[in-house]
Amino acid sequence: MRAAGSISPQLREWILATARAGHGVPEVLRLLKEAGYPPAQSRSAVAEVLRIPLSSINATAPAGRRTRAPAAPQVEVDGRRVRVSASMEAPVVRVLEDLLDAEECAALIEAARPRLDRALTVAEDGRHQVDERRTSRGMFFKPGETPLVARLERRLAELLDLPVEYGEGLQVLHYLPGQEYEPHYDWFDPTQPGYAAVTAKGGQRVASVVMYLNTPEEGGGTAFPNVGLTVTALAGSAVYFAYEGGDTSSLHAGLPVTRGEKWIATKWLRERPLR
């Protein structure tokens, strides 16, 4: 599939004919996915051809349950005002200001500091492994492990309209100068032999929230190289992004810290309850 605005005449006619035959948007998207089209580009094409808002396409859930991206410029959640300072629809990205306050950021850092170890990634069989692309140190909190962790999990659940049980344990990561996480996807690759094992509980990942617990002196932002977007790491803010397995537009990287240090907390969300 080519970029939106340059959809092939054959694909345009197929989308129109399929919709006229009585197939709804979820069915059209499912057929495109089975044909090998990337989900994000499929949603953009369907929105353009059928002349419907892309936001309504992104809210369509072909399988499992998905998060609901904040749409208003300001959202009341957990007794605080969270501002949506920037947004993108392909991939779905929201930059969230004031998601955490200074005390919460400091408390998470201090609770995580004595438990830091080499940061791990999820292997094909579901176990955690060392990955040379990720050079930070980190740790995981168990779901609801502390009152602060439980409060943040409830806040995210309310903000994204997804029950707490759909979230993985909160991970805190610490980056020193030169440390980074090279470009990668958060979704699990359906073509890998260990896909069934890693998705047996909770299913596929559908969204991520990266929360910045401090402001590095220089560097350390989150980059989306396929769409030319970089989100600056600012204490108390976060970047939320949603995706499907195979969505290449969600490629992202934790950029190197060039001065100072970076602390983040990451929450991954699944299509089904994990517990």
C-alpha cells in the first residue's frame, strides 16, 4: 500500500465495492489485514476512501479490547487536569502534560533505585532476556505493589478507558549518558515461533505509555523515526501510543542521553486481562 493520498485505483475500488456490499469498517480492515496490508496504513486508506474521520477508524477494535486515546485538549482524571499538548493519528500518539506531579516522580525513582538491574526485554518464549539494543538499568513493580503504583495504574485505566487488569507491571528505567534503547516495536511479532507463549495471558500488546520522571539535561527523548516525530522528555509528562501487531509506523526509540540522566516509567497494555 502506498501513502495516503496515493492509494492505487484498484485498492480504492475494492474498498468502495466491499463497503457497498454491506461490509462494515471492522470487516474491511480485517480483510485488508489478511491480505497483508499494515493496519495503520489500512485505517488511513479506509478513512480517505470512505470519507470518514480517521479517529473513528482508530477507535474500531477488530479483535480484543483497545484503549481509547484522549481526544480533548484537557482531561480530568484522578482529580487532576491532564493536558493533551500534541497528537497524531497514524500512528495514534498523544503527548500528555502533568500526568504525574513532582512528588510522585521522586517517589517512584526512590522506590525503584535500590532494585535496579540490567534492563531486559521479552524473549520469544515469554521469558525476559538481555538485549544489546537496550543499555539502561531497570526494574518492575508488581501490579498494585505499592499505594503509589496502584494509584497510577488506576489513573491510566481511567484516562485510557481500559481496566487495570489489562496492564503489565509498571517498569522503571534509568539511563546514564550514552545509554539508549535503539529503534524497536513494543508489539509482539505474530510470525515468531514464541508468539503463542508470550500472548497466552493477556493477548497482544495494544498500547504503551512512557512517563518521564525527570528532565534530562540534554537528549533522552522518544523518537518515532518512521513518522519524523520526537517527543521531548519533560518531568511529569508522558507519551501514549497505540498500535497493532505489524504496525510499522509505531517504530520508536529511546534516544541517547547526552548530558545528565533519564528516569522513565513504562506501562504496556494488552488486548485482554492479564489477571
